[in-house]
Amino acid sequence: MRETDQLYGRFLDEYVSEQAVRKYTTQTAGFGISYLLRHDYADIYLEAVRTYLSGSHARPLRILEFGCGGGMNLTRLVSVLEEGRNAVECAYGTDFSPRLVEAAKEEAQRYLPAGLSGKVNFFVARNEELEADLLSALGTDRDGLGSFDLILGVNTFRYCHRLGKQLDCAKDIYRLLRPGGVCVNIDMNNRFPVFRSRFSGPKQDPEETYLPTLAQYAEPFESAGFEIKERRNFCWVPHSAGRALTTAACLAAPFLNLVARKRAMRSLVVARRPS
């Protein structure tokens, strides 16, 4: 694999642009992602809290999203949890792009009431240096270690694979979670044909378009000591879909799941730190 810094720089160039802000914030993102955050993704998060999060639920939840982009996922999750009477103590989002972190802060202020937006904070941190960067941003060497109940990653863990840092990230997540805490990882499925690098044009670098298999998404978490609670493919709604395509994809989903679930758009890995 080429020098990590060079590849990292290319990813950063992509995610500091105004185009990235438009893609990952509510006002300009597709209808599809807004739908998923309130339905398919929210269902997965709530099920993880209900079914897999072990230990005491007496205290409010501490949540971390790595690779949070413009903050849409985290702000919607906090809202959904509070609506379902799952109290949130704090919710942190991290991203390697300072521009997206600023956009995420604006997202929380715009779409959450004051009582909730005050619980949500965003910091610049790299996935491959998640623990060190987050603790540095928090200004402490202890707070956050072994304290999070739920850690999330959506469409971001593949970049760790592209940099060869997937195990480093999984180990950091393990240390940041409390015993019995859960990590939910959602990312692109390499078996969904439209995502294949051969459709990206002849000039695309394979290292910059590489997608892991479902087993490869799960393997770093297993190696880090997690219990794998779920690994499956799901979802037929593109993030960029409009209302009509979203509706059509939802109607077709039961049939598509029956005949071709392994080729669905997303890969899901739910991992729990042993209690």
C-alpha cells in the first residue's frame, strides 16, 4: 500500500469541499438519507440498544459517532432516542474534516432543540487515531476511555481499510466502549454492482475505491476482542435518492431481500465488547 499520508491527503481534499458539505447536511442531502436515518438506520440503532446493550440502563446513554460527516446521523439519533424515552447524557461526533465538523455543529444547532443540542458536541479526529485524537480534543487522558455505551460508524470504516488501519480503529473503539457496550458499523457492500470500482472510470485508483467484503468489515472487530452479534447485508435505498426512488426501493425491498439480499447496498456489523 502506498504512503498513508498521501492517500489520507486525497481523502481530506474530497471532504473539505463545499460539495461535501452539501452532500452530508440536511438542507441539501438527498431525500433517501433523511428517510434512512429516521427508519432503517434508526431501527438498527434502537434494536442494538434494546437487544445487545448489556449492563445497567439506569443512567443516560453516552454515544460516539466516528466519521460523522455533517452530523445528520448523530443529530437524528439523539432526537429518535429522546422521543423513545431513551435519555442521552452526551453525544460526540468526530470527523477528520474540520469543514464537516463545523457543518455538523451548525446542523445540531439548526435541527435540535436547545435542551438536546447542548448534549451534542463535534470534534476533529481521525478514525485511525480515534482514541488519541478524541482524548486530545476533550483535553483529558481519561474521560471517554471505557465510558461509551454506543459507538456508530456510517460509510466511514472502509477508509480505515483503504489506509490499512482497520484494526487500529477497532481496537480504539474497543477501549472507548464500556464493558457490554455496542458498536454499530454500516458501510457499502462490495457486492452491490454499482459500487464496484470498474464503474468509476479507468482513472480511478483501486486503493481509493476499495470496498471490503462483509467478512472483512467484521474481522477487525473480532480480532480486537468483540463479540459479533450481527453481520448481514441490507438496504436498497440510495442516500441520494429522491422521494419517488425511495418509495420504489422500499416497495421492492421485500422481493429484493428474498432473491438477492447479499447484493443489498449496505453491510452491517454489530459488535459488542464483552461484559
